[in-house]
Amino acid sequence: MIMKRIIALLLLIVQFNAFSQDQYFNEKHPVFPDCESVSIDSMQTCFNSKVIDFIFENFTMPQELEDDDFKGEVSVLFEVDSLGQFNVIYIEALYEELKEELRRVFAIFPKVKPATYNGLPTFKQYSVSLSIPLSRKSDAISDRSEVKSFSELELKAKSEFDNLQNSLQPYNNRAYASQLNIPFIHSEYARFDRGMNIIGSNSHTASKPFMYNEVSNYYDFKAEKEKLLKNTNTWAGKKLWNEHLVQLQSDDYWFTIDPIFDLQVGKDTDADFGSTYNNTRGFLVQGGLGNKFNFYASVFESQGRFAQYVNQYSESLKAFGPDPAIIPGRGIAKRFKSNSYDYPVAEAYLSYTPVKFINIQFGHGKNFIGDGYRSLLLSDVASPSPFLKLNTKFWKIKYTNNWMWLKDVRPEVTEDGAFLTKYMANHYLSWNVSKRLNIGLFESVLWTDTNNRGFDVNYLNPIIFYRAIEFETGQGAGNAIVGATAKYKWSDAVNTYGQFILDEFSLNDIKAGNKSWKNKFGYQLGIKYYNAFKVDNLLLQLEYNRVRPYTYSHNTIVLNYGHNNQSMAHLWGANFSEAILIGRYYYNRWFADAKLVVGKRGFDFNNETDNFSYGGDIFRNYNERPYDAGVKVGQGIKTKTFYANLQAGYVVNPASNLKLFADISFRDFNPQAETTSTFKNNTLWFNIGLRTDLFNWYFDF
């Protein structure tokens, strides 16, 4: 029995020793000729010594670094391939001169016997660390010089960061082919409006903002921007005049970062303070991951004091709570110093295109539907709001769905100090009937959290008629509006457009001709003349808008067509008629815009003897009207409005749309009767400034 145990133990020892020898002999390092006679267990040490000896003998310190008495460390990752050839994988060093010299040294390494595994040639990877300048002790290698072997995973991890850097490519502005939105600015859109509206194009121009890949079929962004480039070779010059502050690109991603400025100073002749100003700072980040996903974010921190009439209007929009104003088009503002406002704003969205027919966007911003300067359907005059948008385009059709989360911020609808949330869903179908004619159909509905229903999933259906849903959920549970658009291209230079909005009507009252309050509708007519009078890049535009009293309002006052005390359609609300004449011109980096607005409006008296709603304030209950028939545009305090604006400037950097500009506005507001909130005003407002132009800002109210 004892003998059996001894034999088993001996067999185990022999087996273990054989296994160890197999493991030892399975893998061998590369062998220099001078190392062939050394024992197997000394081959790695010999290989390491020969590598460092060769580097010491052949490395020459670059003269520039020697003159600077440079001291430091470098690391080289290299492999010896299955043919015995040395190849550099990457070099970690502060200076390119060091990298070039080490590449030269490794390029002249002699061929050696390659490493073997199970007797077959294979590659082997190593790292060598060197202390610069190279030095030896009397007969020994420098203490800081060593050669290490790495596993494949370790080597991959060590080279990962440098591979990312090496994957970067020269930036060629991939935004121009992306699903990013072109910031909606009327004057900027005028640059490519003609190209999208020539006879025979299959574009859809009402649903805005446009995406770059939509417009790139009609306007060569890259070529147009290259025309504006300044000849400069310095980094500072390129960043100031031509490029984004940060711009990175590889095969898989790209992004840019830019600062945002809106620095203005001006003078209002009607104001009782010294000067107007705006001080906006922020940053803009945009980019793409792959070919289907894009992102955008802009953050603004602002302080400002505006013309007196703008300040008064901002404070008339005041929300519940201590904050004194809502800056129109921006958001709630708190007091800054004694007579200024502090109003932070952020806009951002994600854009995803799963297939070429569909684009999905989710974010916080604005949308616009129409071909005119104004929109009676959906406008960008109110503050930004959360939205989900679905664009579907195929054949001659473009179909846009918007779902929005809005706020009613008035004290009478606030609960427990929280603003009331309401929801809007709308869809717009654009159809190119022919080469010249486009028609569009629009439907929108507003609803609140009635019976705790929250965001009603009924309205997520992208194609159903909202009026039918409104009846199913209760006629008082929502406010549905329908509309239509049309555009006709008379020539490549001239096209006409129009809109019709219908909130409510009574056929019997229309037949009776008694001008019933129930006939709540509005319309728009316009014409654009491109390259007017054969002057390249000159656009002339004439537009007329008219909206009857009580349009956009509701007997459930929270179901008005508004957000943050501002209209989601026309800036003036309802009960008005308006004519607009616009001229826009640009030449290289220079631009000029002129605008003239003449209108008639009707305001409420809001005094002890007359507190009726005359239909201009969309936030009032339409049941507070003074009469049912004889309702006409301009009723109440009839007010004539005249507004003229001239702006000219220079595009400092077309990549970020940074502009230097001067601006002058004249406003004459002349009501037939004056109240505490409606009074005569005659304003002349001068402005100069430096602005990153990213959105429309309307002061023509």
C-alpha cells in the first residue's frame, strides 16, 4: 500500500515537471544573433539589453531640445512581427521631434529571429521607457530604461487614448448635411428662400425651423460660407473670423462649441432712464453621433433694460409670484438692480432620423408654421417650451406633428404656488399639388389636466382629427382650431402665400350678415419678390394680417391659445388688422433689413365703467363680451400703430453667426382713449451691439 502511494506521488511530480517545462518551452522571445548561445531562461534579459543598447547607440538628441536642455521621459510601444521585423505602434512624448527620431531608430533595427509559440513564428509586443537625455553608468544600463512585454488587452488599453486622437480628421462642417435645425431667423432664411421656392422644386417651406439636410438640396452652404472666408493663418484669426471656437470630427462623431454674446447699448428718447442695454453671455454646443443622431444646446445668461414700451409690456406679462416681468419671447425675469431684468434661457433638442422619411425631435424650443413674417397658426413669439416633433416626408407630402407642454402663469389659475400646465397638439399637412401650387391643412388642440387625465394619449395619434377627440372627451375639455395655408409660385422671382385660421363660426350668423361674435377667424395674404428689380440678394415682402375679435380665446380661460402670457400665434393676439412691408439685402458679410408695420388694434378699457372684453386679449373669457352682434375688428379702444425699423451690420464670424450691428426703431402707438395700461407712446430707439444671432426677437407690438 505504501509502495503504491510513493509511485503515485512520483508520477504526479513527473507530470507537474513536464507541464512546467511545456509551458516554459511553448513560448519564446525574439532572439538577437548575439543571444542565440545564452540559456533559455536568460533570453528575455538578453533581448531587453540588446534593444536598449541599439537605441543608445543610434539615438541622436534633436538639436532644438538639446539647446533647450530638455529633460523628460518617453515611452515606445512596439512589436516584433512574425518575420522578426521591429514595428512602432505608438510613441508617448511631448515633442514631435522626439517621436520622429525614435521612429527613425526603430526603422533601422536589424531583423531578428521572431518569437515562437508552440514552435511557430508569432508576433510579440513590448514597451520601452527611456529617460531623456539618454545616459549610462560605467557598464550598466540607466536605471530608468526598461523593456516590458504586454498582453494584447493591455496594449490596446494603453493605445486607446492616442487612437482617439489619431482618429480626428480635418473639420469640414458636417452640420450642413445633418438633421440639425437651421436657427430660425427671418433675415438668414431669406438667403436661401428663393432657392427653395423656384418653380419645379419639391420643397416644403411652411414648417420651420428647417433642417440642414432639407435646405442643402437647394442651397450650397459650404460654397456660400467659403466665399466669406477671410485669408488668415493664425489660430486667433481663424477663430475670430472663420471657425467655431472648438470643432472636432472623426468618422463616427463631430461637435462644435461656440461662445454666445448679445452685447447691446442704446438710447430710448421716451424713457426716463439713461440708456438701454442687453448683456447676454452663454455657450452653444451642437454635434452628431453617427449619421442619424444630432444634438443641440444653447444656454443664455442675460441682464437687460429695454426701451420703455418694451419694459412696460414685459411687466404687463408678469407671472404669479415675486418676479416682476416676462421678457417677450424669452421667459420669466427677476429684478436686476433697480430698473433692469435678469432672465436666463436655455434651448436644446435631440434629433433622430431612423429612416430617411422620418425625423423625430425632442427638446425645449420654438416652432413656426407659415411662409410669412407672421403666423396665424403657430408662431415663435412666445417663450421656449418643451416639445416633441415628428416630421414625415415622402412623395409630394410633408407631414409635421407637434406636441407641446405649455404654462399658464396667471395668479387666477395658479394652485399651491405652481403654474398650471396645459398641453397642445397640432399637425400640419403640406402638399405640393403642382410645380407652382402648395396647399396645407392645419389642426391644433389645447387641453388641461381635467379630471387628472394629464397628457391625453388620444392626442398622440398623429393622423386623427382633433375636433372629433374634443367631442369624445367633452366639448369643454379642449379647444380645437383648424386652418389652411396656400402658396403659389408665379415665377422664380415672385410667389404669393396665405393663411386662414378658424376658431369657431356659425353658418346661420354668416348668412344673416350680423357680424356675430361667433365668427372667430383670421387670414393672411402675402407676396415675396426675390432679386427685386434685378438686384441680386434683395428680397421685398408685403404682408397683410387680419384676425377677428375673440379668436384664440375660450370660455374656459385656461384653454386660450397662449403660453407664459404670450400668444402662440400672432404677437398682437386678436382684434386687429396689420400691413407689413419688409426689405432684406445682403452682400458678402454685409447686411441690411428694413421693416414697416402699420396696424389697427382694439383694446379693453378695463376701468370702473367698462370692464368688458372686446376680443383682443386672448386670455380673457369671451363670455365677458359687451354684445353678440355687430362685432368688428378694432372695436374697444381703437388704436393706430406705426412701427419702423432699420438694421444694418457686418457678419464677424459666419460659423457662429456673430454679427456687429446698428439698429434704429420708431414706434407711434396712438389709442383713441387712454387708460392706465393703454396710453399714447412715441418712441425713437437707437441700438448698437455685437450679437450671436440665433433666434427672432420681436419688438413690433
